[in-house]
Amino acid sequence: METRDLELLEKLSSRDPELKALWEDHVLYEKQIEKLDNKPFLTPSEQTHVKELKKQKLEGKTKLLTILESYRSKEN
């Protein structure tokens, strides 16, 4: 995520609970993926879980960036 997105996110997360929740989910998914990626071997179930986590993370990031973009357009 770009620095300007992170700065805006930090500024707005205290005022926008949805934005805050999406960011917290994003960070949680990232940590879970990293933990699984650091394992030397993944079971088929774990591989499927990683794919689902990545999908959820991407969906959340898309929503998060859409919200940030709407805030940016209101500022201009």
C-alpha cells in the first residue's frame, strides 16, 4: 500500500469504523499468510486456507482503497 494511502488511513480510521475494521482484517490476514508461508511444508488444507486468506485480503483491500478514494475525491 502506498504511503499516502497509509497516511490517509491513519488519519481517518478513528472516524470511520468500517475503514478501521477493514484495515485490522487486512493486517490479520497478512500475519496469518506470513505465518503459513514460513512453514517448510503446507498440507493441502493449509494450502487451501492460504488461498482463501489471500482472496479475503484482496477483497478487503479493494474495499479499503475504494473508501480511501471516495475520501480523496471529497477533499478535492
